[in-house]
Amino acid sequence: MSQLTPMMRQYLEVHEKAKDAILFFRLGDFYEMFFDDAVTASKELEITLTGRECGLEEKAPMCGVPYHSAEGYIAKLIEKGYKVAICEQVEDPKESKGIVKRDIVRVISPGTVSEGKFLKDKSNNYLMSIYGNLVDTGIAYMDVSTGEFYLTQISDLGNKDAVLDEIAKIAPSEILINTILYKDKHFKNVMNIKFSAYTNVLPSKYYESDKCRQSIAAVTGVYSVNSLGIEGREAAIKAAGALIRYIDETQMRSLSHIDKIIWYDIFEYMSIDHATRSNLELIKTIRGGEKQGSLLGVLDRTRTSMGSRKLKQWLSEPLRDAQRINFRLDAVESIYSEVELRENLKNVLDKIYDLKRIVGKLSFGNCNGRDMTALKESISVVPELKEILRNSGSHLIDEIIEKMDDMTDIKELIENAIDPDGPISVKDGGIIKYGYDETVDYYRDISVNSKDMILKLEQSEKEKTGIKSLKVKYNKVFGYYIEVTNSNIHLVPDNYIRKQTLSNCERYFTDELKNLENKILEADDKLVELEYEIFQNVRKVLVEGLDRVKETADYISQIDVFYSMAHVAYINNYAKPRVDNSDQIMIVEGRHPVVEGTMDQNLFVPNSAEADTGENRMIIITGPNMAGKSTYIRQIALITLMAQTGSFVPAKKAKIGVVDRIFTRVGASDDLASGQSTFMVEMSEVSNILKNASKKSLVILDEVGRGTSTFDGLSIAWSVVEHLAENIGCKTFFATHYHELTELEDLLEGVKNYCIKVQESENGVIFSRKIVSGNADKSYGIEVAKLAGLPESVINRSNELLNLLEKKEDKIKKGKSTQHLDFKPGNNLNLFNYQDKQIIEELGSLPLDDMTPMEAINYLNSLKKRLGGENK
């Protein structure tokens, strides 16, 4: 260390404060990186790796990026899962002795980013904190860019599945976790494999109870956490306290917009595990992870970014309270039924900016005049928005517009103070509106009129001296000066003071010009300084009212979701479902909301569905692949979920009894990262369902047991059906190829058989995609293979083998099972007979221990002749 140069020693000392981050070390106009950071950054950012003398025998690896364009480079590193620490000069170089003092001013990680380039407009960026002990688990999560802060506690957990479900719902970009919970191997493995969040394991000092309480009280402005209703919820308090401390330590700046913690109970919402979210493609597609092709992609016609984020949140956590659901449905209906209202609402919402993220910028202190103008323009339409929705007939909307703040004072402050056409930078001047401050106006008049003042002085000097070519000019080195050519020097008056001599002219100044110069330059400097000071004062006033802006922004986002749901319902012919607390699901002519959008108009075949916890609790659906079984059972799950979100549904009519959970097991995929085969993944998901489903759940199962041999798979599928129907009694839709399961209709109470109707003809089969009562007696797999384009020779051979297998199955059923199949090509699939049990008994009684090798070979030769082996 002593061999290193002073600057490099400073670099390493600062880096010790953020060992797990890439340090952007400010040197002049660049952020420089050294040693391992430089090697990593040069590779990830594709920039040149160089070297710098550091006091050691070898140069230190080095790379750098311009400070004015660093944001883009930082964004790339964050996207790749790195943390970045920003190190700046923290003292004036003019006042420093020796090397300028530098320190970290901010640490940027995936969960703490707050600037535009780092964020997706229509997605929240959540930082999650999890604290778990042997009994309870606390979960806190926050979007630093909007100030949204949520908290819950999950009790009496043995396997932490509910915690994993919350992670799946929230989809954080970064997770803070305590060491106790992270030592749970199952939890750690599942979390690391299933979720891509950046993970920080925090030491115990972050979870000291008293300090956590103090942090929460400081943020929320309360004397004690008792007033927040979370006293006694120790795990939740520690999760929230650790999150706040982490934010404080990494951001190192005021976060005044984070002033409220929203407590929620996980039982308020439908529980949806990671597999179900993925299988139903609620937010993104399984393949590609795209929004288009998901349920969100269909339903999102919101007009604002914050409305889009709110819709995503609602789809991720459907309600379980029938009254709250119906309030939402009534709100959607009030907009759905009025075409003119929808159009007016759309026009107003289009004028509203992302208020929640503007609030974040104001709090951080990195906003500009245009952000304030966007806030003003958004606030300006609030009265119009309220007027459009007045007397809507919806209890929820009436309540929202009653609480919505017009914020007239905030609007007027920005209107009076901020120039809407000002520059982006707040330090370049021109940001404060003319007429707001007398001193600003005075200096601006001087600055703006300086050119005219100089021209006026120039004209006056021409007249006084008689020098028509005289010019008053300016440059950064010499300031303002009077320029006279050599041919006119004899006309220069005595009060001109020489400033510079050139080959063809002389440059002068006068006391009058010097005074004018001082006045102009002082005005420019004072104007920029004063405008920045006034801008910051305006920002401080706005920060005091951020809670009002946040609350109104949330109301606007809800209205935007209601508009989107109503608009989608209207254009797609959705119906308002009836939602209650019964155990019945009844859907008349339901459709899959995503699949129908990919097909030509009127080509999608609607199907009805009915299930309850009594006589219709287990619906077994048979039929060929490609006929629509999977689509049918998924649409039932999606329609149920949409209804409990508060959305109209793709059906002619629907009645949905609230379910506590939706489980799905569809599709087949290996989980190679965890070493699990397709069948192991399938069985793990089925196990989760059987352990956690209740009578109020909806279970969707597709082809359970197909990942293993026929008899094993059938046995598992059969027992799963029995367990769900008899032991749990929940509403279940079970699609299967195992026709044998249809026998359960006669053996178990509550089991009903349905199938996909298929029409056969000489030219093949037609899949009607219509669900009818009864069971299918064929799989039509070869017909599907033919439609898929398999070679004709393969299809013909498959039909031959199928005929043979069907004959064999028929013989087994009749008790004639001694014949075996010979699939050797070229023998026309003839049946052949083994001789009696006599040979088998003879083999079993052979004295193998007493036989010599030659005797054994001779016996096998004789056996071969007896079986006709010479001709085989």
C-alpha cells in the first residue's frame, strides 16, 4: 500500500466502503475504474482497457467513461447485475492542500435506481427486504422512484412457500435477506433458481430491533411504530427497518416522498404461485418473456404509465373480498356503458404525465423545469377529470373524485414561477418566469439588452471620434474592448486606454465600457445563481405537498385502470361477471382472452363450464391433442382471475364464486439449473398443489403423469384425482389422455366427464373444439401427427402398429394374454406363439450350479431348435 501513489491509495481506501460495487472514480471530466473493476467494466461495456502508473512495478489496469454520458454506461452495468458506486470530489480543488478529497456520494444497485434510463415506464422497480426467523417472515418492498412502500408478515411457515409466492408476485429486481433465512437450503435454492433478482445477504446489525423502529418512525414521521398498527410484528419491523437503512446508506440523499408504509395481509389477495403465474402467462409470455401475448398485453389499454403499473399490480394480486371486487366491477361498468364518457376520459388521461415518478425526482432533487411543468399540466386537468366522472353511479369512483385534490396552490406556484420553455439544465438560467421576481427581472433586462447597450455605446463612440470603422467586440480572454484599425489611430481620444496591440489594429477600453462590462457580466452570473436559488426554493415548497400529489396520482392510476378495463371489454365484447362468496363457477360461452385475439374474427369456439364443491367438483376432460383441452382449462382460470381483479370477462355470462387460490399444472419443461427432469418438475408442482389447495381453491391440471411410463403415469393421475375429489373437494378441471380415468365418474362422487367433440370422415378428422358431456374413446394422435406433416411412410407404419396394439389390448381384455408382439420390420406384423409354460418351468428347474459351460451351451442349442430359432 505504501508503494502506491497518493491518488491510487485514495482510490483503494474509498473502494473499501463499497467492496461489492464497481467504483466510478471521478478524475476531471471522466469516471475512471482501476484494477479488477477496470477489467470487468471494459469487458461488460466494451470499452478500451489501458493502464496507469500506480507506484507498483506493473501499471494498474484502467478504463473510463465521460462523466456527462456516464448514465448510459451505469445502466448497462445495472442491467447485467452489478452495483455501481459513484465517487465525486467533495471539496473545492482551489481550497484543497494536496490531493482533492473524494468520497462515495451514491451507490446504485438494481433495486435503488431512480432515473429514467434505468427504469421501464410501465413497470415498477421494487427493492424487497425479507427477514425470517424460525416462526415468522417479514416482507417489505419499495419502489424508490415512486415512493410506494408495502409491508406484511407471514406467520407459522414450515416450508416458506408463501414467501416464495410473494416474491413471484412482486418480481423485485433486488432482494435484501437476513442470514438465518438464507441458510434455509431449500428456500435459497428455489429463490436463486426461480428468480433473477440481485441478492444481498445483510449482516445482523441491519436488524437491530430498536434501530429498525427508529428508522421506521423517522421515515413516517410518527413518534412510535405503535401508531402504525405494526407493533408486535417483529419480523415485519425488522424487514422494513433494514430496507430503510439500506436505502439511507446507498442513496445518501433526502427521500422525502417515502413517508408512508402501506400494511397489507396476504389473505386479502388470491394466492398465485410462481408456476401458475408462468403457466397462465399473466404478465409475460413463457417463451420470450414478452408482454405481448400475455393477459396483461390484452388488458393494458391504459393512457398513463402509472395506470399501466397499477393494472399490472391488480392482475398480480386479485382480490378475495367479493364486495371490493363488485365495487371495481361497478366502476368499470359505469365507464363501459357510456361511449362519450370513455372518449372524454381518454382525452383527459392523455394529458397526464407520470406523476409518481415526478414526485420521486422532486424528492431526490434531480428534477428540472420541464418536470415541474409536466406536474402543473397534469394537475390542471384534475378538475376536468372530476367533472367528467361526477355522478357516475359508481360508489368507488364517487369516493375517489371526492378525495382527489385539485392542488390549485401547487399549480399556481409552478404557473407563476417556472418558464415552460426554459432549458433542461437548471443551472443555465432562463428557468424562472419573467415577472415572478424583481431582482431576476432586473438582471435579465441587463442580460437580454446587453447587445443593444453595446451597439448603443459603439454608435456613440463612432460619433464622438469620427472613426466610422470602430467596433466594440468581446472575447473570453479580454472581455469587451474597442477595436480601431491602424489607419485611424490618430483619431483615438485621450480617454482610450490601450488593451492589446495587433498587427493591423489596436484594442482599447474606456471607463464607461469597463463599467458596462462589469454590469453585464455581473448580471449574467447573478442571474444564473439567483434563478437556481429560486428554483430550489420552489422545489422545497412542492416537496412539502408531495403526499397530496402522490395520493391524487394513485387515484388517477385507478381511474386509468377502470378506463382500460372498460375499453377492452367494449371492443372485445366482454361481460360483467357476477361475483359472490359461493363455491360455484359458471361460465357461459367463455373464451380465452389471449388466444381469441390471435385468431381471425369469429373463429374462436366458445365453451361453457360449470363447477362447484359438490356434484361437479372434479371435471375430467378427454380428447386429442390440438383439439383445445389446454386452452379450455386455462381460459377458465383466466376468466376467474380476471373477475376477481375487477375486470369484465370474455364470456356471454359468468358467475364466479371467489376462490382463495388458483393452481395450474400445464406444459412440460426441464429445470436443468436445479437438475430436475420434466417429470420431477411435474411431480413437484403437483405436490405443491396437493399440499396447499383448499376447498375454496381452483385447480387446473393438464396431462398429469405423462412424464413417465403409461402404467406409472396412469396410477399417479388416478390417485391425484381421488385425493382432490375426496380429501380436498376443490373445484378441479383435469385434462388427460388417460381414458381409463373416465371410469371414476361411476366410482367417485362429484366426478363428471367431458370431452372435445371430434368429427371423423374419410379424409381424416375435424376438431370442433367444442366441449361436450361424455368421454373420448380415442386419442387421434396419428391424425394430429399427419396434420403436423410427418412423412406418409411414418403415418402408415404408425397405423399398422396401432391396429396391432388394439388387437393385443382386446385379447388382454378377453383373458388371452399369452401372445407377444413382434415389431421386426418386414414380417408384416404377424403374431407368433411361444410354446407352453413347460419350457419356462424347465428353465426354472435347471441345475445351473452343476452344469459345465459346454453342457449349458448344448442345452441352449437344443432349445433354439425346439423354438424354431434356425429360421429366425
